[in-house]
Amino acid sequence: MLSDLKARKAKCPDGKKQVKLYDGHGLYLLVTAQGRKYWRMDYRFEGKRKTLALGVYPEVSLEEARELALQARKALRQGMDPVLLKRMLQAEGVTFRQVYEEWSARHLPTLAEKTRQKIASFMHRYVLPAIGNAPIQRVDAPMVLALLRRIEAQGKVHTAHRVRQVIGQVFRYAVATGRASTDPTYALRGALAPERPSSRAAILDPARLAELMRAIHDYGGFPGVRNALLALAHTFVRPGELRLAQWCEIDLDSALWRIPAHRTKMRREHLVPLSRQVLAILQEQRERYPWSELVFPGARMRRPLSDNTFNMALRAMGYDGRTHVAHGFRATARSLLAEHGWPPEAIERQLAHVEQSKSVRAYARAEHLETRRAMMQAWSDYLDRLREGRPKEASAKLRYVQHLGGF
């Protein structure tokens, strides 16, 4: 064990960058070649080795370091990570505004200028005046709901949903950095009026979406139409992009579909990561129509499916133009992915909505691609779980926080 005398006289041997002088129970004094001395404690939490900083010697004495180490061991026995506990205690006075500014400095530069301006505008107009100066640990669901309801009362339902998404991202960043324990926006799911599709009907309710996926899965019409509708639901590309898809655009080994610029609305190449479910659909199409250059040839074989095929099939299943149309899968995915916390920039890029200048287009080809790969797989898994009658599991597994460790 260490003594105060040993701590005072401790030096780093010549030729070494640092040396550790152990006191016991993981506590040690780290002495650097520059003569600085730091209290540290090594421990294991959930099978991982971690180190807790306990202060600088002699500002923190040996006795004080032992007391801090004792408190850390007590936290471990109670199932808490001492490092996260320390961060939360330090963050008691940190305001929502401070965390938002830190989050925005890290994340907003990655977004399109128009998106950055929109976020900054509504955050400074609606959010920061209401909760900006409140300690972030004291901001709860009722406080957030109150400010969202004020926005909603102005008839700005879409803005209220968008504000909720961004507040949720700020809180998830706060949780990840130890300044908050929960995201209050998750408790507000369903608290706001649903967004209404502006022109094309789309199902936004998970229970009704489950019924739709079962109807498509059991569709008894032309097999190529069934597979195409499933692929449309899983990829949420524009119907025209799917109808005219060609095998030369698809890399099955890389699980990536490159839609050429001349076939996209925005006239730029669009990348679509392919989930395991979509790859299975494509494999079935390849085996069924090995002679076709088109992935989804029509009944006349050498021609693509007609532009009204999808909606006619949906009507045959009982979904008319007022309930759900082929283009509506885009609104469905957009709404539910956003509701489960996926980054708006990743969703919008996957929808090919983000406009960009020529100077950044080359960079943007791969931007957010790994996040989008995870999102598309999570979305396919979500649709399958809904179809199989497992809505709670589907919702839990779709949440963005479940996939953060992979980025």
C-alpha cells in the first residue's frame, strides 16, 4: 500500500514515460516523466476494463483518493458504472442550451446548408427560449410536450414533429456523453397530432402497416408484382425507379443498388443499401426470370411493369387512393424511422431528398452510407416483425439507440 510519504517522493524512472504505484483495490498513483501525478482506479464493468480518474495529487490527498475509490466500488456493487456516475454528477448544472450548442457544433456541419438553417431557426425560435437555460437533467417529457403543443397550436404540425426529433437527438447525445440518463422525447410518441401526407396517401400506423405487409405477402396475383411491392416497401424508392431497375445496376456481393442519375428525380446517382430480405427477393427474381435485363419484368416479359401496376394491385387488396398508394411507402418509412430516432439527414438522403451542389456531390455519394445500411436492415427487420405479429419487439428493435454501437 501507498503512504503519503511515498506519494510525495514518487518519481518516474529514467527512460520511462510513466509508472504506476498501486495502493490496492485498483487504486494507483500514475506518475509521468514530467513529474505530474494522477490518481486512477482500474475496474471492470459489464466485462470491460475501464479506468476512473480521481484527481491530481497533491490536490487530492491519498486519504481522499481512497474515499473516492470506495464510493466507486459501492457504485459498482449497485450495478452502476462509476465513470458515467461521475459524469452525471458533474453535469448537474449543465443546461440544455450548452449541450445543444455542443451537439450542433459536431453534427450540423455534416448537414446541407438549408437543413442547418432550418434546425437553427426553429431551435432558437421555439426551443431555447423555453428550455435552453434549464439544467438538462431536469428537462422532462411534460416540459418538452408543453413547448411542442404551443407549436402545434399554431397549425405547424410538421414543425412540431421535426422539433421533437431534434430535441431527441440532443438528448441521445447527452445520454451518450453522460449528461443525461434518459431521452424524454421517447415518451412523447403519439402525443402529437399525426402528420398528414400532403398529396399521396400513406399508412403511418404500425398496426395498419402490419396488415398491409401481410396482404402483400399473401398476394395471389402476378408473382413479379408481389415481389416488386415487397421490394418497394423495404427500399422505399420511388415506384418508377423500382419498375425500371436493371441487373446491371445491382451489386449483390456488396448489397448495393446504384440507381443511375438519368433515372432519378434529382438527376444524380442514388445509392440504395440492400437488406437481407431484399437480397432474397432479388435472388428469387433472378431465378424466375434469368433471361431478363429488368429485375421486375412485366407480364409481357420483355417490358417493365406498367406505371399503374402497383396501385392496381393495392386496390385489389383493399387499399385505394385514400388509404395507401405505392408512393406512400416513402412517407411511411420516413415517418416511422423518424419516430424511432433515426437521424433526419440519413432518412432524407435515403429518400434522395437532399439537394447538394456539384462541389460536395462526390463526397456525398458515400456520406452516411454505413448508417443507412444499418437503417435499411433495421427497417426490413421491422416490417417482418410487424407482419409476424410482434409489434412491441419490432418497435424496440427499430429504435436508433439500439444501433449506435455499430457506427
